[in-house]
Amino acid sequence: MKILTAEEMGAADRRSVEAGIPVWALMQSAGAAVARFCERRLKGDGLVVVLAGKGNNGGDGMVAAVRLAEAGRSVRVALLGTATELKGEAGRALGAAVEASTQQEPTSQTRDAGHPSLLEVREISDEEGLRAALEGAGLVVDAVVGTGFRPPLRGLAAAARAMLEASTVAVVAVDLPSGWDADSMEETAEGAFRADAVVTFAAPKLAHVFGHMTAGKTFGPVVVAGIGTPEEAIQSATGLTWGGSAKAIAEAPRAIDGNKGRLGHVLLVGGALGKAGAPSMASLAAMRAGAGLVTAAVPREILGTVAAIAPELMLLGLKGLEGEGLSMELLEEEALGKLLKGISVVGIGPGLGQEGTTPEWVRMFVEKVTLPMVIDADALNALAGRTWLLKAAVETGKTAGKPRTIVLTPHPGEMARLVGMTVKEVEADRVGLARRFATEHGVTLVLKGWRTLVAHPDGRIAVNTTGNPSMAKGGSGDILTGIVSAMLAQYAGAEGQEDVAQAVEAAVFLHGLAGDFACLAQDEHTVLATDTVGHLWQAFRARVMDEDGLIWVSGTATNGMGR
């Protein structure tokens, strides 16, 4: 799913109209989607107040108000302005809301609650009227301004923001929390409405994937509703997509006659004395993520410790001496052939250490091994300042007719070491840096952090929107290495680079989603990396599209409004 700028969203709307889909039809679909979300996720009989602006965002809100009233909810439209100020389809939506309000008979329920009918419309001209309109609200629908708006908020819109900030009423934002710049790539937006959930349309905008729009609600939903916009109308020059779309590859049932031989064999190379946990966790994650077979290749001294992680895990002991690193004899043709026999994907780095010959051993391993490879942790550190080796390996593979698949999974610190920058410099241009590195070296780069990026050799970047602060723990990166390796083993065999892209994006999304489920099951302070592995089954079973056809960019459909 493409990620759009505000200008690109406007162009998509215009193309829709040119394709024969009237603005009124788009507005009807948008309002219906908001109403459906509120009905499904926010059941109750309390008063719904729709704060409506004078543009099409307000029109979407007024359509939602009519639909909610038709469903039996008590609804009050608070128009921030006068009816004479509304033009076009927004004016038509107001007319429909006024007409609906005059045709309804009061019920005993609404009469007892002090409302003359299921739907009423008020024109708001001052703060006193605004405060009165919000009185008794059990839910507020924020339809003040949307994608086309540029901050800051002023007048009644700013007053409404302040009033909601001082209250605890749930807020559902239409398109965007009012005051949030659709093109912002910042985590927060000062001066914007708070929101407990966001319903946007057709495609996410930059702010939907990079911003934390439901601050205070770790798992607050941000959902995308289809409103009839033709696929060909949605065009973007950013090269950014939403990574959750790739999860579809893991949602198809396995072949009924499937066997372990068809599901890939992952080799995890890692570990050192005192660092047995890292390869153990990576191996466990690879098994849980569905690889047919997993072998851990670790120094002989820690074989027993790693073996204890699961009886299903196979093991190989690596020759070396404590403090001197891995033996170069392991890279001789016969020894390497035995190590890689039957292997589909190699993951290297978790807990490997940087002692003695190990860094040089890693560099030679990357050069010699042509299997798909996931490089993490100490293997990344071994390549610091020598990333030309990656490009050379990729180019050699092309020349030999054996395209290389190399996936790197650095956190900002490891990325900084790789490219000789500071962490601050890395974080200042995450998208640009990730794209440049991936395209220049011909690799897939998973740059971890808030909104992990998956940058591909062709310049595309997928933005991941799962994960939470509970995952800021030792071992999380090792778990990701295992999941990426397993997904590559299962899904990246037949169709080349496009399969690689989907497999890696799906792995990153599943890892974060499993972390979300783990956090929901306990507290963000207490979640361990292995707890995430324990919730992978929920991540695989979850669907990014719910029963109403809404795509959950953030949050989990099973969790409603979050915590």
C-alpha cells in the first residue's frame, strides 16, 4: 500500500472524479466508514458530538453523524461556523444532516437524556456555544480539518483542541487529528488535537505512518478505509510503502501435503563464551516463525547451553579457541561445504563476539557464501568501514549469474558504525540514508528504531508500524534475525527480489506485532524478548484487514481502542 503526500492525495481525489466517481460518493463512503468504525469499536448509548469544520473533512463528519443517528445513536453536530460559509459537497452534507434532524421523532431514550431527537445540528459562533455543545459527550468525532490543512489551528478550532485536551472523552479523528500536517514525518505534532483513534481514507499519508497520532494510547488504532478510489488513481513519487501489506504472504494456508523440506533450512551462526543467549533466541525465533529446519552453528564451548533452548533445534560445533576467535579452517572448501549442506538461508552475528580472528572470519564468510544471508550484531560490526565488501559480493554474484540476497538489520548505533557517522546523523536522515545505502550496495537494509525502515536495492522503502517500547530490551534484535531468516527460507525462493522484499517486510511487521501482543498480555516494563516469540502465533493469526474492510496501519483489531 502506497504512502502519499497531501498533494498526492488531492491528485488521487481528482483522478477519481475524472474516472466518474463524484466527490459526493467519496464523501458518503468516507462518512459511512467513520460511522461503522465508531459503531463496531465504541459500542454504547452515550451522546456523540461531531465537531465539523467548513470543508470536506467536516462534510465527512456530517455524513458520519447521519449514519450514526440512523443506527440509533444520539448525535450532535457542532458546526464551527455558519451554514452560509459552507460550499460544495460540505454544504450538501450539512443540508442532509439538517434534513435528517427535522425528520426524526424523539425517542423516550433521547428525551430522557435531554436530546430532542437522535440528531441535532448547532452552528457554533463562540467558545460558550462550543462548550455547551460538548457537554455530555461520550464520544467526539474530530472532523474539523483534514489532509489539506496547514497548521496552526486558530479560533474555534484551537479552542476545541484545548477543551478536548482538558477532558477524558474518547476522540475519533476523521482523516487526521485536526492540526496535524499530513506531510509531517515527526513522531508528534504540537498544537494538534489529541486522538484515541484515526480513520483515514484510500491510502495512508506520511503522517499516518511516521507519527504517533494516538499518543497516550500505545495501541490506538490508525485505520485506512477504502472509499472507492480506483487503484490507478493512487500514485506516489515518494517510493514509500506500508510494510504491513506484505504480511499477506504469511496468511495463505500451507499446502496440505507440505513437509519440512519445502519450508527451508536456516543456519544461525553466532555465539561466544558468555553469549550463548543470542544464538539461542535467534534459533528459537526461526523455529517459531515457521522454518522447516533450524541449525545453530556455535562455538563448541556453548553447545550444551544452546541445545537447551528447544529439543527441535539441531546443532553444529564451531572450532576455535577462547579469546582467539573462530578458526579459519572452517572456511576451507571442504569444511564450508559440510557447514552449508542443505542450508537455505544463513543468519550470522547474534552473540558472535569480536575477539581475535572472528571479525576477519565474518568478512571472508560473507565473501565466500552465496546463500541468502541475514547479517546482524557482531557480524555488522565486523563490516564497519568495509561496506564495500557487500557491494563487491553482490556484484560478483551478478557476474557469476548467482544474484546475492543480503539483508542487514542494524540498529542506529550499528548503522552509525557501518557508515562512519554519529547516531545523531543517522537519525536525522533515516529515510535518505537507508535508501542510499541499500541502492549503492545492492542489499536490503532493515534500519531498526521508531518506525523501522526496510530499504530495498531498487530504492523502495517500506515503513513498519508495529512494535512498542516494551521491545527496547536485549535480545529483540536476535529475535528479529531469526524471524527474517525463517521468512526468507519459506517465501523468498521462486520469484527473486520481489519475494525477498515481501519476506523481509512481513518478518519485520510480524516481529513488531508479536511484541504488541506480548505487551497487551502484560506490562511494557516486564516484556522480555522471548515473550515476543511466545506471541508470534497471535501475530500470524491476526489480520491487517478487519471484518469491516478497514486496514489497521497501527493498533490491533482485537484490541479496539488500545490501552
